[in-house]
Amino acid sequence: MSQLQPEGTITPYQGYALLVTTVIGVEVVVFPRFLSREAGPDGIWIMLISGLITTFLVYLMTRLCQQFPQQSITQFVPRILGSKHSPRLGRLLSAPLMLLLLISWLGIVAMITRSFGEVMVSAVLVETPIEFIMGTLCAIGAIVTSNRPEILARYAEFLLPFLYPPILLILFAVIQEGDWLNLLPLFQVNWHQVFKGLLHSLATFGGIKVILVFMAFYQQPQRAMHSHISAMVIIMIGYLGTFLSALSIFGKDEIVHLLWPTLEVVKQLRIPGGILERVESAVLVVWMVAVFTSITAMLGASVQLIISAFRLKGHYRKWIALGGAAIVYFVGILPTTVNQLLQWSYRFGLLDVGIALALPLLLFGVLKIRGGKGAIEQDEQPPV
């Protein structure tokens, strides 16, 4: 972080770190199972297409926010949808969109929290009640997200370097144990399988919409495009590497029977000379960090959305964070089985990507009709 960074702002690198740490989370340990079940080896190019689609959505959202610098989504959406003669119309029309954003973020965070608990109970803390793990995670998340967005960005910036080594270890596992014949044959799926594979892979990119909130705090919003596209490239490399590793080591027939394929990939890794045993324990710790950064980013975006929408003072932030964490906990314990949990996670992920697709297209369409400017001429107040 630059020493010249103005207080209360997010640097381009912090914006990059926020996006990477938000998207790469709990899905990385499970998505190879579902993608392989739907598409087999063709999941390789389907994941690539999904990454390109998601990158295009990030491009649209970044361009949208650049047209309204230092304004949060709660400020520029009413301005776009509103009428000069009736400013309340914009706020009324934007309310359902803000509600959908909140539902998608809190729902994804709830599923991430529950999935985290399930992995910890099955792999490490076998005697610990999952409710205790979830409650602890929600409480810590509420404490962290009671801070302003620039503090969350610094937190993401600090933790980002810890996410890189596991990617290299997973690729190293391919060299040791992978069979490249498991990646063949390609182009064997029909259009129905391609569609289902796209849906599953798109759902893994949940959380990209946080830039609609955090870009209001960017120090240099004109440089956000480079930061965001770079982040998406890293995310795509991570996801593609993870899927290639799992598929090459286990094959399409075995991988569908593994609950957490990525953890099984790491268990196959052997460090030469026995320097480090049980590598999966170290990777699991890093994965815990990735999960927590996803939770804090999306929960923090939800808190900031409410703060901005109702123009609340900063001292309400901690109470909103506690309320959001409570909702996350109670929604997270609702699924009765792991399979139901994975189904709910898939649906919330699709809702998130669906909003990310529909929202910028809708707003750009309205802007084009109105000549590229919002309808309401109002003071452009900085975000709270």
C-alpha cells in the first residue's frame, strides 16, 4: 500500500486484492465435482468460457461505476432510473434491485459459512459442533466488517499473497500424479450438457458485484479496469488449474464421487525429501483464510449498501454488521444435508451472476436512451 494513499480510499492494487479474495473461496474445493459430472473433460473449455463471460460482466460493471466516480450503487442507480420531475421514482424503482443484492450476498455468505463448517468438521474438528464453528466465524466476521471499506481492502491486500502458494502446489500435484489421458476426449458433450456446465461454472464466480459498492471508495477509479481484469485473469488461472489437477489425477468417473475434490488433490502431493508432511493441513489453513476474506468482503458490501441506502452514520455500522451476521448464521443452518447445502450454494451463485448480468445491461440501456446521463441532477455526495 502506498504511503501517499489518502485516508478513506482504496488503491488500485487493493481493488485487485478485494476482487480476487472475494471470488476465490469455498467453491474452489467442490466445483470440480459438479463440473466434471455435467461435462467431463469438456469442463476445461466450459470453465474458460465462463471466465470470459464473467470477465465481460466485470468490465461492464467497472465501466458503469467509472461513469459515476465516488458514488455507490445506492446513489447512481436511483439517478439513472429516476425522473427529473419525480426523484422519488428512482429510489422506488431501485429498492427491489438493492434488496436482490442484499439477498444474494447474505445468501452466498450463509452458504460459505455452512460449507466452511462442514469441511472443518469432516477434515479437522470432527468432535466440534458445526453450530459453534459457524457462530464463531459469524462473530469474527461481524467484528471485521464493522470497519469501513478501506480497512477491509487493506485486510484483503495483506492476505492475498497467502493464496498464491496453494495454486502452485496444486499444479505441482499434476506433475507428480496426473495422467493427461484423463483430460481426453474433448468435445463430446451436447448443448444441454454445455448449458448445465456453464451454469455450474458461472456459479463459482459469485461475489463479483462487490465492486459496485467498493468502487465508490477507489482512489483512482480510472485505473480500476486494469485492476479488475487482472484479478479475473488470476481467478481464471486458479480455477482452471484446480479443475485440470482434479480431473487429471482422478479422472471423470472417480471425481464425481469425491465430496471435496480439491482437498483430495492436495493429499496426493508429496514434497521431495519428506520436508513437509500432510501438505493438506497447510493448504487447509490457507483455504480458511480465503473463505474468511470472501465472507468479510460480501458481508462488508452488504453493510455498506445499507449504510449508503439509508444515509446512516458510521456508528450504526457495527449493529448492522451484527444483524447481518445473525441472518447469515440462521440461514446457514437451514440446509439439512450436505447435498442440500450444495444445491442452495449453486442457486445463490446463479442468482448473484444473474444480477451481475442483468443489472449493468439494464442500466446501460436506460443511460443510452437518456443520452448517457442520469435523469436526476443532484449533489454528488461522497459515500458515507
